[in-house]
Amino acid sequence: MISANNVTLRIGKKALFEDVNIKFTEGNCYGLIGANGAGKSTLLKCINGLLKASDGTVKWLGQDTKPLSLREKAKIFGYVPQNTQAGLSLTVMETVISGRLPFSGGKTGKEDVEKSAQVLEQFGLSDYAFRQMGQLSGGERQRILIARALAGEPQVLLLDEPTNYLDVEHIEWLTKFLQNYENAFILISHDISFLNKVVNVIYHLENCELTRYTGNYDKFQEMYAIYKAQKEAAYERQQQEVAKLEDFIARNKARVATTNMAKSRQKKLDKMEMIEKPREKPKAHFQFKEARTPSRYLAVAEDLVLGYDTPLTRPVSFKIECGQKIAIRGVNGLGKTTLLKTILGIIPPISGKIELGQFLEPGYFEQEEREKNENTALEDVWNEYPGMTNYEVRAALAAREAKKAAE
């Protein structure tokens, strides 16, 4: 159905992957896994034609990607990107219709509208049809993007972290949907439980190489452990052989009687295909500076009503005490993120009040960026903490201890 032949992608001098060969066949459920930054999302974009590979070819249904029309592409694959920020000004209906014409330039027809309405109804999303995407929560937008991917009735689904932002109930729904899905799909995910339930083939992207394993994620781990042990053993055996050859050459190259034997050993050493030393993944290292001890209560809310134009909650009162670890759960769109932003003063409450404790230094990790960010990592951290020196910012980003340990 889809094949990639000797595909290589370079960004500048760095290769994200090299000589990748894949064949996605009908009826299989593929998981594409690897460390953050390994190139999984980029590979998926090469497969669906959004990025052009530096070398190699990608074919859909045995054909080159170029001659296919927009509607033909929509019939081949449906794509769910990792980033849910695109197209926030579109309505839900417009977004789902675009799944039938995945690239710009397509003309919408009556059938597109009818099919899109059917998909929304199937997903229980009909009430969202004329709401703007930007008005929805991250989880709600993710469900819409999955509906959009299916609107074109594709033969292959390409899913990049589809469980991002989804609550437990909707992850269970997506799991059952994929288990019963008749066509093939290719899935990028770090959710091990999810992968175990829905895939039967794993492609592992590591150190620019793509390796295929049959089975779910647990089976992959078993086979990968064996593969790693074999590679490490082969590396050690080769190093021992290299050491013996080098020792023999050093002892015999100067002696007339043995110089030819030394040259023979040198030729053997020169022709040897060296096994690369297995590399350990660097582990993150964090060191946080502690702020001044805050007051007993970090936040006190009285008759707080959350919302934007309309209330999302009844009046609630609560106290957050120093030392507590609190989880906020609820279905997508219920107001979890709104609660955090109200506590931090980013958005005002509909009514009621909330007071923060003394000496409070909150740190806030958002679900997604509010605006396009073109800063480098160095600039982003330095803008937030202008009092840090250049060396301190670079040290924080490099996680020096982890880097040294890996080396």
C-alpha cells in the first residue's frame, strides 16, 4: 500500500534517518517508535508527501506520489498531526471537510459536506459543527482531527501521537475504534499500554536506522533486549580481535622474517567492517533552585465560578495547602486548564475570588503554546530568566552530568 525505498532525510549536515526501507501492507497495524527527536514525525511526513526526502522514493499503491490528485491522496491516507494548533479559525465542519481534500486547492462539493456530517455524527460531534476550532480544548480538537482523517475514507491512517490531550474515556474509545478498524494504520506513540492493545508490527527508529519487529510493544522490548545483547557481544569480540591483530602487527612488522605476516594482518584489519560501539541514551538531569518558603495556603478560592463568556462550573470553594500533590481529572472541555489559568490569574473568574499565598513562585507548564514560537531553546530560557548567565542557561539545557555519563 505504501513503500519507502532507501529514503534518507538530512537537515543541514545532520541525517535524521538513512536508507530507510518500509513496506506497509493491508491489514497490519504499525507502531513507529523511538526517542524524542529521533525523526518519527519527520518520517511520517515523508511518507505522506508533506516533506520531500533528500534521497530515495516513496510510493503509494505502487505509484509515485506526484501524479496523484487531491482526492486520490485523500482516498489513500488520512493524517492526524501531532500539533493541534493549525487551522484554529476554521469551524469544526470546515476542518472535517478538509480531510477529504488534504492539501490546499481542492474544491468542496455537496458530497464532501454530507460525508463530513456523517463522520461528525458517528463520532458524537454534531453539536460542535459550527464552533471554531480555537474555542475547543486540546482534547476536543484532537477528536476533531481524528474525524477529519477519516472523512476522506482512507485506506491507511497516519496517526502522530493521537492520544495527546485525550482523557481516559476517549483513549479507551480510540483503542476500541482502532482494534475494529478494517484498514491499515501507522501510529506514533509513547503510550505503551495503548501500543500493546492496537499494533502488531513495530518499527523502531534509532541512530538513523529503522528496524522492524513483529508483535506489540512488549514483544518488541523482548526482541530489542536480545538484539542489544548480541550487538554488544559482537562489538566486544571484534575489539578483542582488533587488539590481537594490532599487537601482532606492532611486534612483527619490523622483523624481516615476519614482516609479510604483519602486512597480511594489517590488510585484514584495514578490510574489517567496524562495529559501532552501542551508545547509551543520555538520561535527563534536573537541578531546581528552591524559592523562599511560602505561606501555609498557596491558593484560597471562595465561591469561584470558572468560564469565559459563560460559566463552566457552579460556585466552588477550596484551599490548596503547601506540600499537597493534586491531580485534576475530568473529560475534555470540562474546564481543567481553565481552572489552572484562573488560579494563576491568566484569566479572570466569572465570579467569586481567588487569593494566592505570600512568597509564591509558581511554575507553569502549559498544555500547548499560545502563539508561534520561533525562539531558539537558549533564547526561550534566557527570556524567562534574564538574571541567568549565558553559561548557566547552556548548562541547564545541556544537562552536563548526563552528557558526561553518556560519553
